[in-house]
Amino acid sequence: MVVDGLKWMFLIIGTTIGAGYASGREIWQFFGHESGLAILIFSVLFTVCCFVVLTISYQEKTENYSVVLTRLMGPRFSKGYDVLIIVYLFTTTGIMIAGGGAALEYFHVPFTAGILFMCVLLFIVSIRGVKGLTGLNSFLMPVLIISLIMTLTVYFRLNADFSFSNWVSQRNWASSLTFTSLNLLPLVAVLSTTGTQIKHRGEIWIASIGSGSILGSVSFLYNESLLAAAEDIMLYEIPLFALLESYPHSVTAFMAVLLWTAIFTTAASGLHGLSTRLRSMLDMPSWLLAVLLLCLMLPVTELGFSRLVALLYPVYGILNLYLLVVVLIHPFFLRKRF
């Protein structure tokens, strides 16, 4: 039970940590000054959302997100969110590709060349499938989390000026709602496939509390570190590199490779999910559909990584607020089943 619970926990973390989160751009976009309470609220809301979605998946033995969406909001609204998920997967996969191009700039690879390199590898993966990559993701996420925590802890201790008196003013608490709702849609899409594999309710508790606690702690540590480097962040597409500026080159290079790999596996999973959904609607070979999708994503990536995150993430955060409210109130309508 514990091992399986940890497996779902890392699946949740891997789903949440993409180009935006791991790079620090998403944290900086939603939080920043006076956000300690917002991050605490996010941690609690995220834990509850994971518990609700996993419980529905476990009860219904689901293999895709359509059943979970229908259970949450009825057949009419679930169709609308089905379309939103398709649009979300398309645009966020484009953001991941742009993030991969930005990460390779550390190695002096031109942004456009990095994007094309990502697209070629994604095309190869789309032909061969992503089973190997999902296995790699379960290994990669613990390494990425541990590396991030160590890097952020050292930077925080040396540079951050944290005091509990800072908690007196917490005007940014509302950002916790949009940040949670932003990460809820991919969470529903991914966790809905686990219903037939969860064997014990205890796995749900371990996965929900563990993922919420870890992501809340890392988000707080990341945000406080970024605040200490606020003056330098504007100079970087990827804020994480502003924190790594004083580290040895070997450490920065290792984190850049780790970040790029995490971005790539997330992009591959997004492209796979999008291709799988559209293949049921379009009579088209998988390789041709992958080429078409990647070509359509190229103009999106040219907007730049930081601009895409700043433009699209708040929009999705607002659009998903209804889904967040539905998920949070769902247990109160079905107390006996929960």
C-alpha cells in the first residue's frame, strides 16, 4: 500500500511539475511578495483536490477523464471541459517546447534550434510511444525534487531574509485559487486513468497528503528564494538560472540537464495524450497527426517561454475556477460515499 501510494504521489508531482513550475516562472507569475498564506492555502486545496479525484477514480474504476468529469459536473458541462482539456494540452505542450528551447540556451544553443531539436525528439517518441518515458519520469521526479530542494535550501540560507513578521501582510492569498485551478485540469486528466489500478483507499491518503505537503513546501522555498533574487529574475527566461548564478558551473549544468529532461518528458506525455484523444476523432495515422500538431505548435513557441506563461497560465487559472469549486464541494453532496 505504501509503495503504491508513493507511486501515485510521484505521478501527481510529475504531472504538476512541468516547464513552468520547475523553472520557477510559474511560481513567480502567481506568487511573489506577501504569498506565504497563499502557498499554505494552495497546499491544503491541492491535497483535497487530489483526494477527491482519486476517490472518484477508485470508486468508478475509471480509465479516462470523461467519467470523472461527468460525475463532477454532469454530461453537458463535461463536454465543454473536454474541449478545454484538448486546448489546454495543445497550448501547454507548446509551452513545454518553448521551455525546452529556453533551457538549452544555457548551453549556448539558439532558442529556435532548441525548439526544433525538441520537436524532432518528440516526433520520434510519438512513433515509439511514451511507456519508457513514463518509467523514466517516475525515476526523474524524485531526483528533480531532491535537487531542487537542496539547491533552494542552500540559496535560501545564504540570501533570503525571512521573518515571521512578514506574515502580517498577506494580500496575495487569492492567487492560491487560480494557482490550484491551473494545476487541476491536467490532474483530472492524468489521475482519472488510475482508477482500475488503485487497490486500497490508503494509497489515496498517502498520495494526496504527500503530494500536497511536498509541493507546498517546495513552492514556499522556491518563492522565498526568488524574492531574494527579484532584481535578477528579469534578465532570465528561466528564473531558476538566476538562483544558480553563484553556483559552480557543474551544478548549473546538471540542473539545466535535469530541467530539460523533465520538460521533455512532460511535453512527450502531453503530445501523447493529445494525439490519443484526437485519433479517436480523426482518421489519420499517428505519425502524421504528430507532425501536424508539432507544426501547429511552432508558431506558439515563437512567442517565447516567459511570455507564454505570463499570458496563458492566468487565463487557464481563471477558466478552471468552476472546476475547482465543483471538486471542493463534491464530498459534501456525497458524504456517504466519501
